Amino acid sequence: MSDIYIVGIGMTPFGKFLDQSMKDLTRGAVSAALQDAGLAKEDVQAAYFANASQAAIDGQYMVGGQVALRDMGIGGIPVVNVENACASASTALHNACLHLKAGAADVVLAVGAEKMYDADKTKSFNVFNGAWDVHNVPTLTKALLELGEGIEPPPERQAQANMRSVFMDVYASLARFHMKTFGSTERQIAAVAAKNHNHSMLNPLSQYRNGMSIDEVLASRMISWPLTLPMCAPISDGAAAAILVREDMLDRFDRSRAVKVDACVLATGADRKAEEVEKHVCHIAAKKAYNIAGIGPKDISVAEVHDASAFAEVVQAENLGFCEFGQGGWIAERGETSLGGRIPINTSGGLESKGHPIGATGLGQIHELVTQLRHEAGDRQVEKARFAIAENGGGFHGFEEAVACITILSRQ
């Protein structure tokens, strides 16, 4: 089977765009990716369209990809709609790779688009309520709350936001378990958020571009202890896209800017105990991806991880092998995951600052990593970037993400 390469990328800014439709966002990202690859719309032979919330928010069920792409003149080809929670876009990328490896097409588009802002804010937050086992909410909630027993917030830190995603409470419970088990601290989690907000100042496509100190993060409004507002990803509008081809097609493109997909592993979790951290779905998928790529964590130059909360980055740094389990907070506090550090993580600003349009997030990560590997990231460029890894998780089941996609990219 031929190796797969990304030859074009495109991304809209992430943010709040009440004047733009799903069609507008899709057109923006896809047009940018086609221009980047030097292709016309007619060159695309198949498309995978990722979206997670449009059906719930505006009632566009089942054929969102066909509708959005036809509006910009892409039709008459296989179009597959992909919904896999917050991992929808990386799943679209995974499926595009398989389509090419099967020899069913020469040029495949993967695109993720999401419009989460609505005049009725409850619609935006209610999207998340279906991304776990809705038939078992009381039992799951009880199990999660028990994880954090023995670690209580100081009296002055107990206030919580009235409107928030249920997943912020999930992350808060997992954070308290981590604090109890490994001794990680609220300040270490704040260090992750501060680092990402400072990275986002260098990314013109980020939803927020305001730098923050650790103390400013800690002093912000409490969402669900130990998570304050800057530690939590916002809802977002936005789109991102990638054009993929087989290696035997590269002569049509600028080889110097082509980025190889060394591995793209899609995985679903299995039952485990909370303390069995080595069995985390993301850790198992990462080990498989490293094996396929023939490299290890020490070879990685830059990473984008799914920091829907700052605590999630702590865990994913551990799952990807950048430190021992329990040390994710320590390496952030020491600056090892900052630009210029040992292993820069979320140079884009991460979901906390770049934004989190859930059906586009995974390809937003790919956009950043391809930019880094091409050495086109400007002031946020990681020196001599050669290998990059993305971790994109979706939904929740048991004590971890319901689905995870790990992608390793390289440019020789």
C-alpha cells in the first residue's frame, strides 16, 4: 500500500461568527486547502465531511456534507458524513487515508466544519449532553464524583458557573483523582492554561489571543473546581480541511511542502479501573501509532493534544509518553511543554485558546502540525520540527474518551 501525504491545508479563524453559515465556513476552509495544494474543485475525487452538532442545533440531519459541499460546487463524487463526537475531523482524516490506501481515488478531501454559536445558548451546551451514555447518567455521575473524594476545594474556591458543559464536571472529577493519586496541583493545571494562552498570541487564527499568567488563570471565574474559565475550551464556529494523495501522485505537487502521514490510528476504549492509567485508550493508541511509524516519543518535535480542559493536556502528555504517568503537570510547570522547551505542546494555543468547533477540531490540529513541519509557523515555529503527533479524543465512556485518534506526521 502506498504512503499517504497531505499536500494542502486550509482553516478558517475559530471564533464566534453569527454572520457566517456552515456553508460559508466549509467554503472558506476547503477553498484555502485547494489553493494551498494548487488544485481545482474538479480534482477532488472523494470527500469525508466531519460535523458533530449541526443536527442538534439547526436540524440539518444526515446529508450535511452533501449540502455544504454542493453549495461550493463540489458534487458528483462520493461524500461521506462523519460524526464521531469531538474526534469527528480526525476520523474523517483516518477514513480519507483508508480510501487512498484502498486505491479507490487519487485525491481525497477531509473537512470538518462546525457552527456552535446560536441565539439560544442552551442549544450549544446541550450538544455535549449526548456524548456519553445517556442511559446510565446517574451511575456514571456517581462513579466520577467518587474519583475525587478526599480532595476538596478550599472554601474560597467552591463557587461554580451555572451554565457549563457537563464535560467540565467530568474533567474536574478526573483532575481531582489525578491530584489525589499523583500529587499534581491546581497551579500546575493553571500553568498549562497560561502556556496555551500565551502560545495563542502568536496564532492569527485563534479564537482568543490574550496572554495570561498562572496567577491570572487561577484568579479567573471558577467553572468546576479546580478548573477556572481560562482552563476550559470555549464553544466555537470554524472549519479546517486537508487534501490527501498517495505517494505516486506527488509529482503533481510541490514535494518540498508535502507532509507524510506516518500513522493514523483510530481506537475505542475498553472497560478498565480508573487507576489502570496504562490502559487508557489514548496511551494504547499512541503506542500502536509509534510502532507503525517506527519512532518513539523522543523523536517527536511538536504535539497538538485535545485540551478541552487544561487538565486533559496533563493526561495526554503522559499518554503520549512525554513523561511518566503522574508527571504531566510537573513538565508543564517547568516549561518543558512551552515553545522553546523540550517538547512543545499546543503551539496553536490549543482548544482552550485556539477554540473548539468540535467537528473541525481534529483537522485544526493537523493544520497546525503541517504548518510546523513545513517551517511556516512564523513566531511560533518549533526549531527543526521533523516529526509531529496529534491526539484527538471524542465523547466519554467509563473513565476516558469514548474514541481517540492518534496521528503522526513527518517531513524529511
